[in-house]
Amino acid sequence: MPEISRFFGIIVRMYFNDHSPPHFHAEYQEYEAKYDIKTLKIIKGKMSKRANALILEWADDHRKELIKNWELSAVPKPLKSIEPLK
């Protein structure tokens, strides 16, 4: 599963040819969650409150890039790295 971003110990990944809805996976310490790109809600898993807030801020800023990567993953073509949260 390609890593598309990493910030503050959070790793964001996407699978190739994954099922709908468009989503990404985030890992932080012992937490793992799958986020819907359109709603930014957790579809599956759990995330710490602090990490969740950072992930939501990052994803909101990069939603267009996340959708583009989702489209690339369906082809499949290499995914683009997305700038981390600063």
C-alpha cells in the first residue's frame, strides 16, 4: 500500500484498486482508521482525538489531491506524494 504522506507520526496510505467509497488509510501509533475523502468521516477503525484533528485538517487542505490519487489508484498508476501538514 503506497504511502502518500507522513506528518507528526501519522502515515497516510492508499491501496490500488480499492473498493468505493473513495477513501484513504491513516495510521498513528496503535491506531488505524479509514477515512471517506468526501465526508472526511471515519468509515472503519479508530484514531486518537489529537491525530484525528490533524488528519482532518490535512485532508481538508488536500481533498482535490486525494481524489486525484484515488483516480490514479483505480487505473492503477503511481500515486503522487501529498505535502505533509506543517
